[in-house]
Amino acid sequence: MIASEEAERTPSPQSEMSEEDKSKDVFFVQLAELTEAMIAAHGKDFAIGALVLSAKFVAEGKPLIKRADGSDRSAGAEKPN
């Protein structure tokens, strides 16, 4: 069997993804692009530190940014039901 015949019989993972999985995939792409930009501008150590610090804040429930309205609630911090 040649590869093209096998590919035709194997469904695309994208076609089987739920809406939630598709949404998560979009965020992973955005995160990858942001990470690449941080590496290009400031190097790997900065990117790693920023990502680890962000993960720590998320785990601890701390706000990631201060809003212009004075609130420090992170956008989308609460997962919808």
C-alpha cells in the first residue's frame, strides 16, 4: 500500500476534534507564536522564565496583569461551565 492510499483511509485528526479541542489548538498556536517572539527578542532564558512564572501565577490563582480599570482579575481566569 502506498502512503497516499493510506492517508485517504485515515481520517484527519482535525475533522474529529471537538470544538473545545479546536479552541485549545488555537491557543497552543498563539502560545507558540508568543514564545517564539520572546525568544527572538530576549532569548530562551527569558522565554522560559516568563512561561514558568506565568504558570506559577495561574497555579496560585494570582492575577497575571493589572487592568486599566484598576481590577487585577485575569481575563478568562474562571473556566466556563
